[in-house]
Amino acid sequence: MKNKPLPDTPISKTASSEDALQFVRGLQDEYRRERPVDQKAFIEQYLDRFTRGELRGIGRRILMDIMKRPQISTEAGPEPEPEAPGRAAPSRSRPRRATSTRRRPARER
């Protein structure tokens, strides 16, 4: 059985970061304003306002912004703040034992 070639789908234009931000903020504002009981229906109604191509472009932009965010490097990061003077935590030479959950009988005196 040969694989069928995929139909040529038009490549949607990637939205700008401002467009993606406007989309998310619009959804948040309307959600706060209406406080819907049926959240799934509310989101579907909001998404129906946009074409499939617009939603793909916005989704692509959101993923691109997430994946391209600046990486935090341990070498180039800010220097750690010095510890405040004060009491140092006592060091323990032995690890603590886990307490038993089973009750023991009381000792007689």
C-alpha cells in the first residue's frame, strides 16, 4: 500500500508577537467580564471569531516566542547575593531516621 501524498495546504502567515499578545489578552478580558459557567463553550465561541489560518499563525507565534526566549546561563548570570550575617544552621552528622507510623505500647513504670 502506497502512502497518499498530503494535500497542499496553504501556509499561513505567522502572526506578530503583538497580535498573539492581543489575542491572549482579549480572551482573558472577556473571560473576566463574562465569568462563564461552561468554559469549553465559551472558548469555542471565542475561537469561532478567527479563521483557521489566523489561529495557526497565532499558535505558531506563541510557540516561537516560548522556544526562543533567552536561555539562563549559569556562567553569565548575576552573582549570588552574599548571605546575611546571623546564626548558621547547625550541621547534622547523621541523617534523621524516619519515624514509625505504628503505635508502640506505653512503658510501664
